[in-house]
Amino acid sequence: MRFENVTGAIAGLVSFLFLAAPAQAVLQGTPLREPDGLRRSVVAVESGDGELCSGALVAPDLVLTAAHCLTDRVAYRIVGVDRGFRKQTVRVAAIAVHPTFVPGTTPRTQPGVDLALLKLERPLGGDFGPFDLRTAGGIAEGEMVTVAGFGVSSERVKSSARTLRQVQLLAVGNVEVANRVVIATDRTRLAETAGAGACRGDSGGPVLVTSQGGYRLSGIVSWSSGALRANGPNACGGLTAITSLREHMNWIRQATSSLDGMADSWARR
């Protein structure tokens, strides 16, 4: 399938979303081993019942992730990897979920904006460096993006999760049902057969565009799907759906202010 055919068929992909699932590791991704690379800014989001997502550190004590990762009434924690590749764990103290998000629905219905902001009990520490939200932007059709997350490298091997990986994908356009997401895919497979992409455990992970100053945080992974010509049911290797940050920056700023205010009230107790 040629690229122009993919972009022309984006609207028709809506009927394909019944195969979609929350994006939960990066298929065909490269493990990140550099102490000063993305390891400093990408974290795992773990629930008290063992569920895994990914997240983007956007302040020393704030993590941006996908709202659907936080629907269970359990405690959550953030796990980062320090310069020595040792796990550092901090509990989540408060959560702000985008007001349009509807819990209990499925990714294929795109139930509102799939974004949430987490306030940590304390900063992760000096080994970590947040993405600069002042440079956050959109994702253009035809642009290459980098997806990073702690998800599985093989959909059916849960033990392959919890290693940070990254992969490059091609943004091919937008899909809009109840909400608009950017669709990205393996640039050589174009979702016809299984290729690179987000998978189980990558929901909430950062989507990055390369700029002169390095990486620019531009989106958050929401869900993934299997390929059009997949062998049997699967939810990875086809499309990766991304919530672009450009149109949601006002809410992120408001949520940050609200969570910071809560922290101030805790300090006065």
C-alpha cells in the first residue's frame, strides 16, 4: 500500500477500530541504554493490581499519561530508571483526568480526550529530567515520530514488558469519532502486515518529534491495533493512535495549577 493510498483511506479506518485496544510495549523497538537519553524523561505507571502503562515526566513531580490507565480505584505509583539503571519508585498523590474522558468505554469509541496528569508525592530526583511543555506542538501528516514506552516487545509474552524501548513511526493522518487522534504506523508496512508500533504497556507513553534542540514532546499514546492482514486476532503491529498535545495545552496548564494548589494545601496541614 502506497503512502498516498493510506492517507486517502484514513476515514475508512474507523470501521477497522474494532480490533483496537489500549496500547499496553513497543513492538520492534530498540531498548534504551543511554544514561542521559530518554530514560531521564519516560516512566512506567503501575497500578496496585499490577497493570502497566507508560508516562512522560513533564515536571520534577508531574507525569502526563493516558486517562484510560487510571480507571481502577487502586493506588498508583511511578517507576523510573536512574543513571545506574536501578528502579526508583514514587507513589502518586493526586490525579487529574481530562473532563471529557468517559471511563468504562473502549478505545475504538474514542471516549473523550485520553489524557491525565499525575502529581507525585515527591520529585523523582536529579537523575531525571522532564520534557519541556513550552515546546510541545502538533504532529504533521508525513512526519516521523518517536514512540517510547515500557510495554511488551511481543504481544503474547507479558514477561517482555518493563524494559524501556523506542521506535520510529510515520504519522499518516487523523481519525475522528468522538475525539481526534493522530494515526501512526510502520513506514514500511503501513499497517497492511504486522510491523513496529505501540503495544500492551505503552499507553500513556510520549510521542516525540525531533527538533534542533532535541526531542519535542508532541503527543501521548492512546491505543493500538493489529495489522489489516493479521494472522488471527491481535491488537498490536498495525496502527498506533496518538493524542496530540497542541489542542489540549490549556487543560494541561489548568490541571497543573490545580494539582500544585492541592500540594500547597497539603504542606499547610
